Amino acid sequence: MEQNLFLDFKNVEIKQQNNIILNEVNLKINQGEFVYFVGKTGSGKSSLLKAIYGDVGTVAYTHLRAHETRGNL
């Protein structure tokens, strides 16, 4: 289903103010899918969403594919 791929994170690292928030994130989302992020307070849900829409400090990655990329990834 590569043609329906909306987002593909492989080994993504998300940092805010030199602190690693999430490490080795692997995530594939196809167009039209509904995705829920659940977890404890402080587990990185909001940071992951900010990385997806481009409103987070630093995102380091070895592989990133997105249907439409906004911001500085």
C-alpha cells in the first residue's frame, strides 16, 4: 500500500532544548487512517504530534517520508 502512504517515520529522534523526548520512533500512517496516541502524562504524545506537523524543536531522522511536509524537518 505504498501509494496510500501518508507518513513514514523510521528511527526518528525528537528533541526539545537538547533533551531527547522520543528516540527510535517508527511509524507508518496511510491516507484515510485514524490514529490514536495514548499513554501516560509526559510520555511524548504531544511531542510526536508536534513533530508530525512541524512545530517541535529538533527532529533527527534516518528516513522520513510524508505526503506533505511543512516546517523545518
